[in-house]
Amino acid sequence: MSSGIPPWRVSASATATTSLHSGHVAPAYIPVQARRSLTPAKATNPVPSSSTSPTSTETAARKRVEFPDAVRTYVQRSFAPEHRIPGVERSEMEAKLKSVITEAAEGNMLNKIDWETLPLPQVMVQNDRNRVLASPSVSTWGAFGTVSPKKSNGLSEDPSKKRKSVEYHGDASSCPPWRQTNNQNAFEDRVTYPSTDKRQKIDMKNPSKSKANLEMRRKRFEEPQARSGSSPSSRGASPASSANQGPVVGRCQELEKNYFRLTSAPNPDTVRPLPVLMKTLDLLKKKWKKDNNYGYICDQFKSLRQDLTVQHIRNEFTVSVYEIHARIALEKGDLGEYNQCQTQLRALYAQQLGGHPTEFRAYRILYFIHTRNWTAMNDALADLTAADKRDPAVTHALDVRSALALGNYHRFFQLYLDTPNMGAYLMDMFVDRERLSALAAICKAYKPDVKIRFITEELGFESDEQSARFILDQTSEDLLQEKDGVVRLLTGGKAGQLFEGAKAEAHRIVDIKGQI
Amino acid sequence: MSSIFDDFKEGQKIGSGPRLASALTPVAPAQYPDRLKSFYYFSNAVHVSADLRYSLFQANGLRLPKQEQGAWVDIFTSYWKAVGELVRFDDAPSHASWVKVFEAWKEMANLLIRGYSSNGLQAWTVPCLYVVGRYLRIFAMKADAELSSQGSVAFDDRFQDDATADFRNAKLEEATRVLNRMFTLCLSDRAPIEESRKWGIYDTTNLLFKTYFRLNTVGLSKNLLRALRASSADLPDADAFPKSHIVTFEYYIGVIHFLEENYAEAEEHLSYAWKMCHRNATKNRELILAYLVPCHLVTTHTLPSKELLAPFPRLEELFRPLCDCIKKGDLGGFDAAMTAGEDEFVKRRIYLPLERGRDIALRNLFRKIFIAGGFDESKDGQPPIRRTRVPVAEFAAALRIGTHADERVRVDIDEVECLLSNLIYKGLMKGYIARERGMVVLSKGGTAFPGTGV
């Protein structure tokens, strides 16, 4: 089992077998009676198994090949009765043998292969079958018996060409589908291996999708072997197994790394260990100060978070990474990214790993005000401890929430002008919405007009010009009038309705994702 | 004092789903405390299938189609295993584990689902689904509690960039997936309605709602409702279903609306549940009322009477201080009561609507000012008219009293105006503010405070 399909076959199989089937070889396959020795076979057996075969007319057209003794012994051994495996049809064995030798010959490998240790064709056939059994995707098990002796015309049995028919229908009968699913490493079918495979996958899309799928599936079957086998390459070494067995331990020493969404188990060679990540964070902080390039920073932070996650690192450093990323995302108004960090931080704070829990609990409340997610708001309130509630930032956020809940715009805009930490970035996102609500109320309650100065002061505008512009932007009508040298907002007539409409519009959609 | 086999036999004979389901109940009845134990020790792992085949069918003289019979034997075999894990809590507590109970029970739930989907279990037996689903949820919660007390589990290994946030409910989340299959199993049954599993739809939905609430993933209920709405044409009217299912269902729908602050819809569904709820189901009535009272406060600005809350001392205790402050217009007392009850209110998810009671308290306070303002001099023998022009300063003074403000605290006139403008905007007061003159002009003719008689 251990060697499986020899590595050189993997790439050669497709081309080698097709050339075999190009006509002239075919007629030679005639069902033969059981044989005890090699000699009588020579005449009828088309397999270039001995030096005599080139003399036959069928193969005459082909390039003559001298077969080394090792190959002949190998063929002899294949036919030896003591090596027969019950359940493996003779015709199957022959077909396999033929393909193995042909491929070797075409790849000029005849002298390079260690025929002494190469598994016999019947063993290969059996291995192939076992692999099918392990496949989670086999479902047509009912249609077995295709490998019937009737079909002993070796041609149709060629396993590499007619892989589908042989492997699919072949032996699944012995193993019902519900058992098959669990044989495989649960990850195998989702794993696409990094580096080389990616390119192949794309290439294979071109010729035919089903063929590509076939190839992919075959690769999957081989993977467990490759891993336990001789090649210690990064490709097989650890990824698939590590996902099940615990955290990855990174080996990468590069400070910067682009973010890619994981489609497979992580490769330790591209994962940075904690000391490297700490340096990375310092570097990123410097770069952010210097270049202020959010696209780059966000990407780097995402890969940083990914490396922490795959290594199961959860400590104060993890908290600071999420906190810094959250702050940067806030500053740039990238709410989607901010929300991801916030969700993580909530879990991290629950584990008492340090950081700045109250600062972020306050943001969280403001965030839910913005998204108007009342169910989540209730949860956020439930998370607060008595100590949290004494924190100025949390108190501020709670006051903002309660001011809005009661429609107390006066208090709301006072709070807006005095927001601790980076909460103002969040409040900026819903302050216009709340201005419209307030204007709708003002228009209904004040008659006949109010000075623009009053609006500016009450609604936290920076200047009369700004508030006037805001009003004109939101309502196309001319609601402003100059009287006695003062600009006034006429609250009567349609004003209330206009603001009501604008308010409804502003409250209608909250872009929660808002990712940049 | 009936054994599990008796329940099974009787259930099958008279076609009673509940009776049949009682055979699958993993709790021994009070009058037969050893029922589970004796069931478990009647066989062993090697012979259990054969023994069950005999005891359930041959010995009972029951005949069912072969496939169905096989399905029941499989279900009871896995039930036997689950009971084995349960019995261990008595017999060998050090080896007992709720995680194992949950796994065994889940296995059985899956077999039951398969029994319906492909082995021809009949639709009248769906009460089994209720029982199995209900205990699946219970065992999952116990398993989660057990796991978190052991402090195990930390990372799950899906290929995610961030560790998932919540591990505390891993088993309960697993349970929701099974419950979800039960939901689909009921909803997607295309058999004629008389023999359809559709009759089980509300019970499975309720179970899922309950679990989602527990997991704090109320948002997921939306998916169920969407699926229900999509096939509502095929469902019989609600009043054809067992009342208990419908009451619970309406309760949850009400609460879901409630949480989204759609208080009008919430009130509709909660009132329906309130009216339909069995009068002796005190606990359920209390649950409904806990949401209905805040709902009513927001939609109609009315407070619960003493009689209404009399049978529910806990609710009385919860709401009465607030109600008294609202009535008196005591803002300071109201704020204090909100703070005092905050934890409980938040836990019951009623903090946000109750907070709005402050508007009513404020309205009542300002109404007092209006009444204390007395009447304008009447002209020409007309009936006296209340003074409708009230200086803002008077409201400011009222606020000072209402909030028990220290005399040194300055009351911000702009804020007073803001509060007034809000009450006007919300329709709790009628009139307008003439800002230049610092005056509130209220509407005449007994409509200044709508609905309060003045």
C-alpha cells in the first residue's frame, strides 16, 4: 500500500494511455485461457512483456523497444500463480501491467524504475480499488459488476483511461455508501492544496470540466499516500492533518504578508510565529502613521489576525491587534471590518485578557445605535457590569442611547460635541439622521419660525452656514427666510412634512456592511 | 404504572401519538420511578435489537409493515443506549456525562427523522418528534453546561480568519441543526393534510424559536417565518391546530416584533396569545404579560391595573414602582426605579420599551402644571377656559420638582423646550412653542393633553 501509484505515472498516465489506444494495438487483445508460465503467452499476449513481442505484426509498426531483464522478471512475477490476488481479474491485471510498462517505455523510464520493488500490477489494481472505497463521493455503488469477466477484452478495462467506469462501479459493492463517507479524513474533500495545485486547477478548467474534476478527485485520493510516503515536501507534510490535530506552529519569518482567505489548512511555512507577529505589529503601526494607506493596512491586519487564529494565540497581544485594527477601521469608516473586530473583542474581553474593554463596549453601544439593532443593543446592555457603567466612555454611550430613545435631541447634540475616544467617528455616521428627526420635531412644535442660530446651536452644527446648507440640501423648498436681518426657518406649512419624509428616508436603510 | 412497552403498545393500538410519545420520554413518571432503569437492564448491548423486536412487537401482538417495524426497533435501540447513559447518573455517577447523553439522544433524533423521511413512520406519531426534540434541547444545554464547567473547547477548526466568538453553546447549536431538520420534515410533507406531518409544524417551530432565543440568535427566526409564509397556502388555519401550539407560536411572534420595536404588531400577537392561553397556565400567562404590559405602555400609554397583576406577584413587583412614578409624574423616582430594575429589565429584554414610560411620566408632570395654572377669567358668562398660554419657565420649575433637582442646579431652558417639543411631536401634548416669547400655547377645549380629559 505504501508506495501506491509511482510518482512518474501521475503525470504520464493521460498521454501514455491514449497513445496506446490508437488502433493497431487493440486487436491483439483476445481472451486467453489460464496460463501457468510465460512462454505460451508470447504469441497472443500483446503486452510487450518479452523480447519476442516486437516480432508480432501488430507491434511491428511501433518503435522497437528492448526490454531489460528486470522488466521481464517483473512480468513473470505478475503472472505467477502464487501472486494471484483473489478478486482481481486476470484481465484487469494484464491491463494494468500493460499500462505500467508502456508508460515506463514512453517515458524512457525502463531502466530507471526499480522493478524489483515495484508493486505487482494486481497489487496496484487492489490499491486503486481501496482508494475508491475511501472516496466520499462514490455513490453509484449499486451498479457493480461492470468489471465482469465478460468484459475481459482488456481494452475497456484500462483503469487510467476508463477510470470512471472501472473505479466507480468496480468495487463499491463491498462497501455501502454510508460507510464510505467517514473513511476519509473529513477535510480531504474540502482541501485544495496550495502552490502548484492552484495553477493546475485553473489550467484544467479549459479542456473540460468533468475531466478536471476527475483529476482533482484522483489527486485527493493520492494525498494521504503522498503524505505518509517518501516526500516530505511542504505540500503534503502537515496541512491537512494539522487542522484536526490542533494549532499550527508557524515558521515564516517575513514581517509582511498579504491576506488570502484560507481555502485549505494553513501551511506553517507561511504562518508567522508570535515573536514575528509582534514585530509585524510595530512595523504596521509605523507604516500607518507614515503612509496612512488603509488598503494596505487592512490587508496586513487581516493576515495578522489569520495567523493568530490558526496558531490559536489568544492573549493580550491578540487583543491589542484587534483593538488597533478596530480603531483604524473606525477612523476610515470601514464598518464591516470594524464589526468583525468588535465581535472578536467581545469574546476576548470575556476571557479577561486585558486591553481596553470599556472603550470598546462604549463603541459597541454607539455602533448598535447606528445600525438600530435593538436586539443586539439589549445584549450589549446585558454585557455591562456595574463597574463598566461608571466608566466615562460607557456612561457617555449610554446617555447617547437614552437621549435618542427619548427624542431628547438637545442632550444628544451636547453629548455629540463631547465624545470621548474615537466614538465621534461612529456618531458622525448617524448624526445627520438624528438632525432630521430633530428638525421634524422642531417644525411641529415651534411656531411660526425659529432663528437659524437656534438650529445651529441645538443640532451641533459648526456655523449658521452649515446648518442652512443642511436644511436646503434635505428639503428642496425655500424654508429659510431673512427677517429683521436674521435668517429664520419657517416651521409652518410643508416644512414638517418635508423633514418627516427626509427622516423616514434616512432611517430606512442602514448600510451595515459598508466595507471599503 | 405502565412500562415503556405498554405505552408503545397502547399508543400503536389506539393510534394515540401522545401515548406513544410517552414511551420515548427519558424521564421516569413519578408513580414508576424505576421505569428507565428496568428498561435499560432488561437487555444488553448484544441482544438489545432482538429483545426489542420481541418485546415491542411479538409480545405485544403488534403488526406493522416490515420497514416501519424495523425503524421503530432502531429508534428504540438508540433510545435504549441513551437511557443507558442516563441511568449511569444513578448507578455510576463518575462515568456519567451529559455530553454522552446528548450524543446518544441526537443519534436517536436522527433515526427518528429518518424513520419519517424514508421508513414510513406515520404522521399521527409526530408527538414523538415533539418529545425527542424537547429533550434534545434540554440535554444539549446540560451538555454545554458540563463542558463549560470543565473549561474545555476553545477553538473550532473551520478555516476562518477569526476564531468564532462563542463556544459556550456548541451542543445547543448542534441541536438546532437537528431541530431544523425536524422543522423541514414537518413543513415539506406533501401527504394529504389529514395524514400530514404538517400538523407538527408549529410545535417544532416553537422549539426552534425557544432555542434561538436561548442562543441569542433571534434573527434566525426570520428564516423560519419566511419558510412558513412560503407554504402558508398549504397549511390549515391556525385554529385547526392544537391551541397550545398556537398560543406559544403567537407569543414568540409577538416577542419577535417586540424586540424589533414593532409594538403595534407585537401587541396584536401577544393579545391573541393572552386571550387564548389556558387560564391555569399561570407561568405562560405571566410570560405573555411581561411583554404585553410594556407593549401596552408604548402603544396606548396606559398602565396595568392592580387586578390584572394580582395573580402575578413577581410582575407586580417588577412594574409597580415604575407605574406609580409614571402616574405621579415623578421623574426622579422613575429614573431610580429604572436603575434599580435595570438588570432584571435587560434580562427580560423589556428595558428599552419601559424607558419610554418616561415620556408618559413627563406628560403627567406637565399636565399638573397646566391644571395648576387654573382658569382664565371668563368673559360674558361663558364657562371658564383653562389658561392655555403657559410660560416655559413654569415647565422648567416643574422639571425641577419632578427630578428632585438641587436648587443650585441650573435647568437648561433649551432642554425644557426640547422635552416640550418632543411631547408635542409625539402627540402627547397639543399646542406650540412660541420661542421668542418663551411661551407655550396649548390647545383649547380640553385637548391640550389628549386622552387625559384636559
